[in-house]
Amino acid sequence: MSHEKNVCICRCEEVTEGEILRAIEEGARTVKGIKIRTQATMGLCQGRTCRRLIVNILSKHVDINDISKLEIGIRVPVRTIKIKNFIYDEGKGYE
Ligand code: FES
């Protein structure tokens, strides 16, 4: 594999295609594996921009029958919300 590919795949973390190919060569077989080795998908957009590009690169270099094993799923950030935010008060409306 050539590591001279300086095309930026993850703009947030400035990870190039060459770095992703190197991670694959080192044994990464999932998006999570790429993430651990390069920090791609850990930037401000949380992989919204680069995840599909990484999956595309992975699918070309990893011999895998089931593409779902590439861990393409995105986990939505979760935060707690107080129940009172759902209670409607005449006069005040929703708090
Ligand atoms: S482009 Fe990769 S995390 Fe934003």
C-alpha cells in the first residue's frame, strides 16, 4: 500500500488517507479500529463528514463479507432531561 496519499479524509482531526491505510496495515478492520489508531471521527462533527469515506476505504482493503461488521453505526449523544420540562402549566406553558 502506498502511504503517499495526502488526501485529507477527516478534516476535523486532519487525518489523511495514507494514515488510514497505515492503520489498516497495522490491523484495523473496523471504523473503531481506525478511530483508535488515528483519532479520525473524534473531531467536532463526530464523524458525520469522514465516517462514510473511512468505510469506503475500509471496504476496498478489508476482506469482509458482511459490511455491517465495519461498525458504521453512529451513536447519538445522550443527555438527561428533567420530567418537569414535559409538564404543561396553564399560564406558564412548558418550562
Ligand atoms: S471530519 Fe472527521 S470528525 Fe469531523
